[in-house]
Amino acid sequence: MVRTPLTPLERERGRHLGVLLREARGERSMATVAAAAGISAETLRKIETGRAPTPAFFTVAALATALGLALDDLAARCAEITVVPPEEAGHAAA
């Protein structure tokens, strides 16, 4: 199966999701939060850094639970992203 490439907006929303999760993690270690969510620390690292911009729904739900975040609030905050930074938009055109 061929996967359709992500748009710059989708990549930016994924980056924003990672930022929100990183902020919510605070001083807790990546390993502790990942274990509580039932995922690997490497998966959490990829999500937080935007290298995995479209994590599976159940992964996001597990992270939201582990971090004490409301899933609907997290989704709404990611949906607020409507503008792609110029450097991202330019990169997509190249």
C-alpha cells in the first residue's frame, strides 16, 4: 500500500502535538511517561520531536491518559494550527 505524503499542515500539527505532550510531561522522564502509556521511550521521543507526526489514535489516547490530558482538548489544540511556517511551505514546494 502506498501512503500519501503528509502535507506541510499535517506535519506542523504533528510537531505541535509533540510540543504539547512535551510540555505536559514536565519534569517526568520520557521513560516513565512512555511506560505508563505502554509505548517505548523511542516512540515518545519521535512524537515529541515531530518525527512521527501522525501517531496512532490509541497511542495518543494512552499518552493523554498518562499525562492527565483530556483527549478532546488535545485534539482541539492541534486543530487550531491552520498556518504553516514559511520555511515549511517553501520546503514542500522544493
